[in-house]
Amino acid sequence: MGPHYLSKLFKPNSVAIFGASDRPESVGANALQNMLKAGFKGKLYPINPKHAKVQNQACYPNIAELPETPELAVIATPVHTIASIIQACGEKGVANAVILSAGFEDEAGKRLQQQITATAHAYGMRLLGPNCLGILRPEIGLNATFSKNQAKPGNLALVSQSGALCTAVLDWAEANDVGFSQVISTGDAADIDFGEILDFLASDSKTHSILLYIEGITNARGFISGLKAAARMKPVILLKSGRMPEGNRAAFSHTGALIGGDDVFNSAIARAGAIRVQTISQLFAAAKTLSDNIKLKKNRLAILTNGGGPGVMATDRAAELGIQLPQPSEQSLKDLDECLPKHWSHGNPIDILGDATGERYVQALQICQNNDLYDGILVMLTPQAMTEPTAVAEALIEFTKKHPKGKPIFTAWLGETLVNEARTLFRNNQIPTFRTPEAAVEAFAFLSAYHQNQQLLMQTPASADQYCSHADVGGSRLIIEAALAEHRSILSSTETRAVMHAFGIPITPAIEAGNANQAMVAAESLGFPVSLKINSPDLTHKSDNGGVKLNVRTAQEVRHEFGVMMERIQELQPKAKILGVTVEPMYPTHHARELLVGVMRDPVFGPAITFGSGGTAVEVLQDRTVALPPLNDYIANKMISQTKVAKMLDSFRGLPAVNRDAIVDVLLRISDMVSQLPEIIELDINPLFADENGVMAVDARILVQSPSAHQAPYQHMAIHPYPAELVQNVQTQTGLELTIRPIRPEDAKMEVDFVDNLSKRSRYLRFMNNLQKLTPEMLSRFTQIDYDREMALIATTENDNHETIEIAVTRYTTNPDGHSCEMAIVVRDDYQHQGVGALLLKSLIKHAKAKGLHQMEGEVLTENQGMLTLAKSFGFKLTPLEEDPQVMAISLNLLKTPLH
């Protein structure tokens, strides 16, 4: 938990500015001027070989002449000079550089950018940019930008791909008295991108909320990883322009036609625990609202107003945002009738009429607080002739003081002059207040979305075989590989059914028939009634071309319909390759609802699963939700609940309720399928019939392609599944029974108990300080890990009360170089000297080596002889730290460490 490796980039103690000058129109002159105006608290070194002095500052001809190695180099020189500057910085030992210069857009520029990045990495240097606005850290007077604006210190961090948007936001913030902890412009992100920046901001104590402006994502795994790390610690609010490119993918299936890049992006943001807004003003409004630390369980809102018009406006916005507005309960209606005038609205919004006093507001507010149907209350006021805005505000403030644990209250006092004093009172008493009904409803929606997304963030990504441990993955892959070997990308109907059967997904059988006689035999074998469906790799949507005939009841009808179908298809699609038909039994649908389950491959985030209304009108209905695999029960149920068809799954009009668990099971099995089979790039089950007895797929299509060569498991996914394959039951030499497994978010309490049970000395040896308890930030960091770039293995056993307890933990985190990792290990005092640490460390080393890491490193206090002895036994090299002889650096060459 030491300083982040990017700390010296974003809060340096010394800065060199290449291209510093006196020319007011130049980028370098503006960068130096901004640093001087901001009052940079560190050392500043202008560099320009043409000047001995710039802006009254001593100027150096090159970096070699500097009296010390600066922690940051800011480069604002012509593009053709940058390669030599990076080389010189590397030789000087500069660790970080920000490239403000543009000019890398064409092919030659892109090659130069790659060359510069390679040179920087050879020297261990990190780059921000090129073509970026720069960075600000107002707290230390750092303004390494060419913006015309300065920034006030604050607790908001802004990260933007667009320098122009940064300047607009800075200008807006200056006028609105908004401060920043950090402002970062990523530019072309040749090296450092969103993922690493978010990881830094997650641990930055000065940053309380993070604002992002995104135009596109290139490294989805890194982005999701960093976003999760940050969103666990503090609110992350995101504004994204445009849609992500969908590539040249044809609409092979209904799923492909339905899902756009923005759907998948929204799903990814929600899964990572962040929220998305649409405008700059919403960006700051959401940050302000979330900073109030208001908790919401659901999104049910009561609207209390003294004017019908504002109530309607709030209702309209709530409906647009999917906010629920439950009507008052019978008891609430009765209570409201007793305290309100006869002509109040008798519904939600609760219009208490224009002459409402503070007393009337408080009475109605108390009734809403007592009603369990509401999660929050919006109180609005319009300054009518009989209204006293300030007196009403004072009454509400007094109410909140008496009920500090009541439901969250939002206020919207409409107008300006007459309500200014009331708004000031609300702000001074930390009660959210807004100028319009829409803004207040949006704030409630932000909070609701944030807390729902935080629940998604807490979900452990299910392991790839958790829900279908008996799936025949190998057999499925052989079927797919055979199709690819024949240069086919679309599996046949029977191949599709075989793959689905291999994963336990119910689907009706099908028999391929090349002529009418074969079709009749197939129909007799399956039993009437049957359906005939055209069998052609060139016809995706069969019914659109007259390629489906349902409820065929006799052999003679089979012969007749086969001939009619062949003639029709040849007439409509003369170039299509026709293999015949598939004959399938009709599935009884007396109580069934038609659903759609599908998968498509997003060019950025990989596989995305959709669920919604099925049938032939899916593109028209547009009723679907999207989630990234791996799914679990919570996420699958949430997917179902977010669709309109969810209301039809319960009993209605004499129809029994659908077996919802069976739908969830299919979603989980589909999730497992696409997790384990990267060859599948599109899948379409439509319709999936669901009734009280279960589910049955009656039609499905699968599109496949060869995966990238040497692709690591799950590399095609944005979210790494829980690595259940690492769970093992072992026994120590003393006979102690252990379970070693990766940590999960739900282990938080067990982790707290574990640290509490460590002796003071053990805590000191592990954390190198006198830590008493885990902070909430540390707890989140320790238990909600990214299985792709880090690993934490815990050892659990049963105590005398047959309770499962944690007795040891070891972990590593991959370093920015991608080849080395930093490790730590600790064993509870009363379980030491039993071989627990050795078993854990062996498992950790094995996993790190399997991940392709080359080096494992750590730091151990010299007095920790037990750890040093353990490290020696595993072949770690021990080296005293020059800067601190009390600490021993340990390192293990994983490439030379055998797996055993």
C-alpha cells in the first residue's frame, strides 16, 4: 500500500519544460507561464537551446545540463525533435514525460509514435500523450498545460481524452467556483491510458470523485480493471460522446441487429460500478449529489409539491429515466386526507396546493417517510402569493434534524429572487437542492443508478464451469473446429443443437432432410405435428423468405409443403445454397411466452449477452437488456427484471407464472458457453419458449470464427471469471485440513476478522507500520480484486465451533511492466510453523508463472526472519535496500523456477 507508481508523474517535485519560450502564441510558452502563474511548489527547469533566459527564468540548453534529474519532463517542441528528446530523457533517468505536441496523425506520425514509446519503455519511462492538453494538480501549483485557465484546489478529478473539453470544463469550473484535485488530458494515449490513470486516482487521497470524458476505448480489460478499482473507492461519473464503432459485422442474427456499441458500453459501465451522464452540467451535478453520501436501495420516488405543473414536469422526467412513482398506500391516503385540504391530488405527485404552509409540508413529508413504498422524497415549492419559501425551508430543515436516519430528501425551490435564501439554507444544512424539477429527478436517478451499479460491482464474476461443470467443452470445440475446417462460419441446425446440448441448454431435436421422402421419414420418427424449416447457410431469417411452415400434421402435408417451400425459396433467393429442410417437433405453447437470448461480439468489450422479448417482431419491439459475461444469479435476474417482458413472466389473465429459475439457468449456461468457447462470436436463440414447467429453445443459430493464435483463456472477455480451478483442498505436514482458494468480495468480514486476530507484531511485519484495523478502502482493495492482473489466495479451515475462518493470505499485483509482480504473505500467529505459508506461496508462484510473469518481488523487514527463511527455501534472491537497510528486497526469477 505504498505510493502509486504514477505518483511522480501526476504530482512531481521537479519539472523540466522542453520548448519553453517567450513567444506568447507557442505551446511551450503557455505551459511555462501556467506553471509560474499557478505557483508550482517544486523546481522548474525551462529547456530551450536558443535562450539563456525565458520569462525571467534561467533556461538550459538540454536536459544533460540540468543540476538534477527532474521527476517529470513536459515536451512542447516540434514533432521531429521528440524522438531525440525522449532518448536524452531516458539517458538522464527521467521516469515520466508528458508530450503536449501534436502531429502524429498520419502513417509516418504513427510510426514515430511507436518508436518514441518503444524508446521510453526501454528506459522504464512512462508517457502521457502525445497530442494532449497536459496535467494539473492545483494543490501543488502544477499546471503543465497550454490552457488559458487555472484551476482551484478541490476534490474532483477530471480525466478527458479531449483537450478541448478539458478547457471548456476548466472555464465552466472557474465561473462556478469548482475545484479539482487533478486534471489529466490523455490525448492519443500512446502509453498510459484510462486504466492506469483510474488506478492511480483510486488511491489518491485528495480525490473524492472522478469525472471521465471518453470518446473511445482501446484496452477494454485495462479500462474495466482500472474503473472497478476506482469505483470501489469513490464515485466515478462518466460522459461519453458518440457510439463505439460496431465494425463491419453483418446483422447475422436478431441479436446482432438489436445490440449497438452503446448498449454494451452502458453494460460495462454499470458492471464496473460507475454511472454515465449525458451533459457536462449533469457531470458536475452527479458528482455533487454523490459526494453527499446519500444511500438509496431502489428507485421509488415520492413527489411532494405545492404546484401541479412542476409535479407533472418531474413525473415526465422520472418516466423518461425509469424512476418508479408508486401511488400512496391506503394508509397513506387516509393519513393525507386527514391533514390536507379536500382538493389535494390524491396521488403521486402529492399536490398539497398553493397555500401550503411549512406545517402542511412537514405533515405530508412525515407520511411519506412512514411509507415503505418510497426510497426517496422530492419536495418542490413554487413561490405563489400565499407561499413563504424561507419559512417552509426552515421547517423542512428542522424536520431532517429530528429524523437524521430518514429517507433521503431532495428539494427544488423554483424561481430565483424569492427562493435564494431558502436554497442557501438547504446548502448550508447539506440538503440537496436544485433549480428545476428535472434536475432534482436526475439527481435521484444518478444516486439510484450508482447504488444499483455498486451492487453489480460487488458481484463475484462466476467461474466458467460453476453452473455447468458437466459441460462437454472439448466435444463442442471439436464440432466448431470441424465447421471452421470446412471454411464455414455458420453452424448447421444439428451442429448448433449439439453444442447447446453439450452445455445443457434445452432445445427441440431436429433432423435434416434433403428431399421430400427424407422429410416424411423424419416427421414420422419425431411424431406429428412438426415444423419444416429451410436448411440453407445463406438464409439467416428463414421466415422472412417463406422458409418456415408450422403445424404440419400428416406425411402427405409434409410432401406437399416441402415442394411448395423449395419452389418459393428458389424464386425468392435463386442464388442461395439449399440443402433441404430440417424437420422439428412442434413444441406445445399453450402457456408459453416467447423470449430471446443472444450473444454478439463487441469490437471493444468482447462477448455481450442480451435477453428480451422474442418472436418475429424483436427488432420492432426493441425490448432487451445487455450484460457482459460472466453472469451470476444476481446479474441474470437483474437482466430479466430490466425488460418489459418481465411483467409477462408472472401470472396474468389465467396464465400461470413462468419458471423464472429455468430462464436464469439458461442465461448462466450461455454465459459459460461463451466464456469457454472464444470461437463463438454470435448466438441467437429465438424463440426461447418459457412456461410454468421450464424453457425450450425451438430455433438457434451460432456464428463462429477461429480465435486469435496463442490466446490466453478468457482473453476474449472484458471481465475475468472467478478462477474456480484454483480452489484446492490440501493438508499440511501437521495434518491441518485447509482450503486454498482465490479471495471473493463476500470474504470482507472474514478478512477483517483475520487482521484483527493477527498480533501487533505480525501486523507490523506485514504492513511495515503500526496498522490497527483495515480501513474501508484497504478492505475493498484486498477483497474486490481483478483476477486478470492480481491474485489473492486465502487459506481457510474450520475452528473448534465448526466455523470457516481465514488463517493466511498471500497475494501478488502485476507491475506496470506486465512482466513482474509484487507479492506479500501473512499467516495468523496461532497457525504459524505448520507449513501453511509454504503451501500458499507455492500456489501463488505457480499461478504467477502460469500467467506468464517473469519475476516475483517483495520487500521484507530484516527482523522478519520467518519470511526471509521461507523466501530462501523457494529460491528468492535477498538484497538489502540501499535507501533502507532495515528492509530486504526479495526477488524470484519465475522463468527459472520449475512448476511442481
